[in-house]
Amino acid sequence: MRILLLTTYFRPDVASTGVIMSKLADEFAAKGHEVTVLTSVPHYDTNRVWPEYSHRLFYSERTGAMQVYRIYTHVARDKANVAHRLLAYGSFNLLSVLRGATLPRHDVILVPSPPLSNGVIADLLGRLRGIPYVYNVQDIWPDVAVRAGMLKNEKMIRLLKRMEQYVYRRAAGIAVISEGFRKNLLAKGVPDKKISVIPNFIDIDFVTPQPKKNAFSAKHGITEKFVVLFAGNMGFSQGLETVLDAANLLKEYSRIEFLMVGNGSGRNDSEAYLRNLGLTNVRFLPFQPREELPAMYGAADVCLIPLRRGFTTESVPCKLFTIMAAGKPAIAAVDHGSDTWNLLQRSQGGLCVEPEAPGALAEAILHYYGNEAARLEAGRSGRRCAEAEFDPKTLSEAYLEALRRAARAEPDRGDLGNGDRSDPDQESTPKLEYGKR
């Protein structure tokens, strides 16, 4: 197949969607498919366009067997500001149409969200060239923005909900990352046979268990510390004040050090909160180069997945797969019965506590601090689960099957509820569930 991947992020950007799409593209190319990538210029780690990509609107480069077209993108310095984000998305979308319209014809388009507008652009390019698209739902918009309090304007919410319905209706296929997402879409009238449930994955050959004494721990002076690691986006949904309150409860334990790695709209507020607490057992670092990721996780003793109440009812954060692959125990502050809670309970790869409960989080950290055997066994269990269930080689095949079905579908797709035009002999779309390979 000739596959066009339309994605806001692609390597070297370390956004989770970019990492996932980069690995998927590698797997597609390794299986003999022709892959073209339409993406932005690198900007995620520094929150500004890399200097070498700041001189032109369009760039073209060859990455292995793939052709990559990069588009200059306005960077939203204040990611918490919806207007700034929309401007950033709009600049990428406008230039995507201009560049994408000149590309050779492909068999199918794969487009991940967010943002929702990427789905609209995939549909527009598809209409221009007669190409179907598969919409990969990595986060459900506008639901997540409304839940986070980022989006309050009723007119904007209605507009985005109409856009959401349009993208679902026009897509030849929809790939969601969890059963919770599937239920969300079904409640919105999306036909079940249009949906594939394909969980995210982790490159288990790249992220492997590493010794604690390594170049990263030596560089940052944490070889002799009990390191509690949070790594990833620092936004509203993470509720990092809960982590800092837990650190405050544990400040008398001189060996315990909290390492907060990443950037995001909530980082400045978190650092200000830390200054008010006056703690010395917490350190903030920016996003680290991808090549240092295995050693960074190797330096950790436990890894955190803190989220506010109501933010993990439908999906599993990508960082959990990384933690599992690194052979480290996860401590997740997530809703009881959520997909993340259920996966950690089943895999025995860590502990779950209630969200926004610093005392419970501190108690879970102390459990592993005082029990090395439990810590090591949880890490081994998580690694076994990652190897068995979240290997990109297996899950890329599920994506390819969804793309093949879309490529066979009739191009004119109708309304939600009766408009799916997938293979009439296909009763329903296979759903890959955790633990069922």
C-alpha cells in the first residue's frame, strides 16, 4: 500500500503521538509499504521551532525508506490558552493542505488526533485525490478540553462537537486506543463496525531494563538516591501538585528524591508551587533527548502516573507502556476501575491509588522504598506484560488491516449510524483487547 501519514508530531519530536506514529511508520516501511509523512517542523521539546527549520515554510527530507515533508508551524507558547492552540493547529492545517495537494496519490491516509482539525484536513485531501482516511483517536476532543476546564465557550464547544461528528462520519475507519474510547464513540452514534480497538505500544527493543548506575544517574548525582520519576507532559490533567504534596510528606526521608522531567502548560505553576513549599527533595528537568530515555528510566526506582479525577476513565497513558518496558514499577493515581487501573492490576506491574490523594501516593512510594523484592518483582511483571501485549510488530499489523479495509471502502461515506461503507462481508471490526492476543 501507499500510505500517507498526516501527523502533527514525528521524530525527532518526543510527543507521545509522534513517537507512536514514527514507530508505526517504521513498521509499515519494514513490511514493504510505501510511506509518506506530512508533519510539522520539530518544536515540541523546546516549545519553539528548531533554528535549522525556521527559514522556510516547507522542508523535504528522506528518512530511510520514507519521504518526510515538514511544514513550518506556529508554536503556541501558552499551551493552556485554547486560542493559542487553535492558531498553532490552524497554521499547520492550512499549510498541510497546500503541501498535501501537490503530493502523489496514495491508497489511504492515516491521521491521528488531536487535534480534531487534522481529521478535517485528511478528509479535504482525500476528497481532492479520492483517498479514504483512517482516523486514529489518541484523545477525544473536545471532551478532554471541556473536562480540563480549558474550553468553556459554548459556541466553540458546539462547533468542535460538530467537527468531531463530521470527522467520524467521513472516516472510512476509526482506530481507538481503548475499550473506553470505543464506548464513547458508540454513545455518539458511530457504527461499531467502523471502529477498531488497537492499544498503543512501546518499542520493547529500544526501551529495555537498564542498571541504576548509568551515565544518566551519574550525570545528575542520583546514583545513591531512591528516585521517584515523573516524565512527560506537565499539564492540567496531571495534577502535579498532588505529587509535590506527597514529596512534602516524605521530605524527612533524605534518600528519596523526586525527579520531574518534561515541559508543558502546567510546569511554571508546578515550579511556583514547589518554591512555596520550600522543598529540596524535588528537581525539575526539561525533556531529555530520546536516546537518553532508557538510561533515565533505568536511574529511577519507581515511576509515577498522576492524573486528576476523571481523566483516566477511558484510556491508558502512553507513559505506562514505557514504564513497563523499562522494568520499573508504576504508581498510578487514577480512577478505580479505569482502563489504567485494570491493566496495572492484571499485569501486577505496580500499584494504584485514588487520584488527588497525596497521602495515598506517599504511602505507595514508601511501600516500594521499604520492599526491594516487591519493587523488582513488579518491574519484571510489567516488562513481561509489555513484551506479550504491546509489541509494535503485532499492533502495526492491526493498523495495516484497518488501512486495508479503508482502502477497499467506497469513497462516499454517509451519516453516522448508517453511513459506513466498509467491506459488506465484514460483520464487525476486530477489537484487540489488553491481554487477548
